[in-house]
Amino acid sequence: MTSDSGARSRVQFGAGTPGLIGSEGRTIIADAVVAKIAGIATREINGVYDVGGGTARAVGALRDRIPGARVNHAQGVAVEVGEKQAAIDIGIVAEYGVALHELAVGIRRNVITAVERMTGLEVTEVNITVFDVVLFEESDSASELDTRPRVQ
């Protein structure tokens, strides 16, 4: 800790949970918070259709059908949080036609900026897995079939 009374030093509180401690008290940031920030930052990028692999998306679809259920913004995001650093793994479904390598660059940039700005942690890596690509024609025709009567 420096002699400056306004300075904060980072110390470890518990298993993998970073905290800030100063003369006014301490702040503990849970792993789930970092995952939620990363999930929201990922969804902000154009070209991301959904976040998560097959199982995570299936569970999310079931949750969406429950009235009053909240969106799980950390779905499809795994984090490892240390004393000063975080590593993030994200699984996505991309929109067809998007350059996947450029999409990954945009996601990384947005996630790193959001997590570092909001938590003070240094993000060491953001690994991205593209699980699927969605055609809008497929999703449009599927919803159209659901709304049309079966018999005319």
C-alpha cells in the first residue's frame, strides 16, 4: 500500500475472490459478477446471436418460458478470478455472414474494457468458442411456422 491515503491495494479474500481494501473498508467481487459483466459485454456486440453452447442455451430457453424468470447474463461464460487477474471463456452462436475472426476481436475488446473498467482486474485472456452459426431465414421460417394454423 502506498502512503497516499486515497490509494487502494488489492488483496485476496477467500478462494479466488478479489477484494479491494482501504482505510474505509473492503470490497469483494464475486466470480459470478465478473461472468455477468463479460456476458453482457458479449451480447452488446453486433453479430452475436446468442451466448452459450447447446446445453446452456437449452436451459436458457426453458428458463425463458417460465413467467417472471430472469435472464442469466452469465450463461455461456466461465471465469477464473485471481487476486489481480481474470481469465474468461465465452461460448457464442454467431449470425451467418459475420466474419468470425473480426467478431472475436470485437468481443475480446469489449469484454476486456468492461471487466477492467468495472472491477479493476487485469484480464489476461478471453477465449472464445463459436458453437454454431444461425441463418436468419431459418429462425424466421421457424417462427412463421409456429404462428400459422396447421389446417386451413
